[in-house]
Amino acid sequence: MPIGKHVLVGNPHMLTPFTDATEIEVTGRDKGRITAAAGYASYGEPVRRMRSKAGKVTDIWLAGANVKPEKVLAKEMERRFVRRRPELKQ
């Protein structure tokens, strides 16, 4: 959620997603720095967005974590973790 030159990173898995939210100071069009973080979060670490040649955001890096769009993550999880039933031989 952008607020001036800062962005708050909510945690959708929490009942109150913006309590103790990580705060990013925007330092460029596609970059910033984490300026407020709770617990073991990555205070002071860089943040960046990666774009396709068409200009669409494809990845977001929060310190060492590469955040992907939901569809991309779902496809990767299915590829890695969904068990396929073996074909029955007759």
C-alpha cells in the first residue's frame, strides 16, 4: 500500500495484515530499501521490481525473497508437489 514515498507490505495471512507491517522507502522507479521491519525481518535490505521487456512487473525481491504472482506460484507448486496417479496396466 503506497503512502507518499513509502510502501507498507501487508501480511495477508494475519488477522490484521498491517500491524507491524514492513515499510519500504522508495528510492527509484523499481527499487527501494526496507526502513522498518519487525522481528527477524530484513531491516536495511534492498527491494526491487523486475520487469519484462513490455514493462510488466514479473518479480518482486524483498531482500533475499523472490515474490512471484499467484498464478506463477500455483503452477510451480503443482509441478513440484502434486502427485500423479500411476497409470494402471491391464
